[in-house]
Amino acid sequence: MATKRGKVYTIILQPETDPAFDGYYNASVPALPGCFSYGTNREEALGNIREAIELYLEDLEAAGEPIPDEQLETLEVAV
């Protein structure tokens, strides 16, 4: 997911497991601790997490903090 800063971040998108929230999705960004959102469907969750990333990065910039780079490695494990 690219931002206007040219950064690309991996998001984790998972369907909600609570039956009371059937159809909802949770989204998080491993490279940005605490950056998460959700939506009533996949598309809404993706839009919401994009906004959450932008706000997270704006807060870092305002505080003079560095903008993290993606450093995620994904692997599959057969069991």
C-alpha cells in the first residue's frame, strides 16, 4: 500500500471471528505498531487502514519522529 510519501507497507487483513460481527474485517500494519482499523467489509477495512496509515505517518512527522521502512519478511511453514 503506497502513501503520498512513497512508502509501501504490508497490511494484515483478517476476517472477524466473532459471529456478532459477521462480514467484518480487521486490518493491521506490522511495521507501524498500534496502527490498526476495521471495516464492515473487506473494501471498507482497506480504505480505513489506508487512512489510519496516513494519520499515523502525519503524527510521526509532526513529532519529528522518523518514518519507518517496511522490514517484514513473510514465510510459509508446512505442518
